[in-house]
Amino acid sequence: MLKVLVGHRLRAAREILARQSQQDLATNMGIGRSALNNYENGYRFPDPIFLGQFCDQYGCTADWLYRGVALGLPPEFMGAMIHRYNEIRFGRIDNELPAEA
């Protein structure tokens, strides 16, 4: 279960902080796309060297990836995560909300 949570958080960090495709990030970080895919899908824990480089380069923290502790994360990341949570929870995004009468 922890591998899946770490993978979901890693994917969110890639999409929001790094703003790169799996292939682009994997190339930039010097790993294969399949390795990154395995991390994001919870099949494997991220390699510690990759994890350190990713966190340093994109402003993420290992504490958040592994434990969900948000202290020290960039504010724009937290805002995007709240928006993403609302999309998942309510099944829509803000611009699809019904207009108020």
C-alpha cells in the first residue's frame, strides 16, 4: 500500500512541479521511462539517488512522498493538490460547476 501512495504522490509532483511527461522526466533524471512508470504505479519504491535528485531539483520533500507531511512544500504545489483533490472528490473542475442562479 505504501508503494502505491508514494507512486501517486510522485506522479502528482512530476505533473505539478516538474511539468514534464514521464519520458521527459526520466530522460532528464537519467533513468528509463519504465523505471519511472514502475515508481508511479507503485510496483517499486523510487531509487534513493533518484529520489534525492528529484526532491532537490523540483522542491519536493521525501517526507511528503513517503509520509504525506506537507511542511516545506511550495505553496503553488499545495494549491494545485487541493484543486486535484476536489476534482477527484467531486468529479468536476471549477469551471464546470453549475452557474449560480
